[in-house]
Amino acid sequence: MEIVMTLVFSSVMLIFMIYPAMKIVEFLETKMIISDKMYDISTVVLTIILSLIVGSGLYYL
């Protein structure tokens, strides 16, 4: 049941974590050369990771 509730919280946070993920990838782009395809993949992966972190934080707080 803990995993289900964490995923429910994370699914809501997906929308809100897009902007921080884009800003993190833009910062990384200033430090190294990133192709457009890698930019898109990095943004999606970071969005999912950030939403899982925040979702699990919401469940356990």
C-alpha cells in the first residue's frame, strides 16, 4: 500500500516537476555540450526522478 500511495503522490507531482527538471538540464547544458535528443531524454528522466523523490517525501511526512 505504501508504494501505491507514493506513486499516487508522484503522479500529481509530475506536472510541477517539469520546470525544475528543465532548469537543471539547462544548467547542465551550460557546463557541457548536450544534443537535442539528450536534452529531451534528460528532462523526462529528471522529471520522473524528482516527482518520485517529492512523492515519497510527501508520503513519509
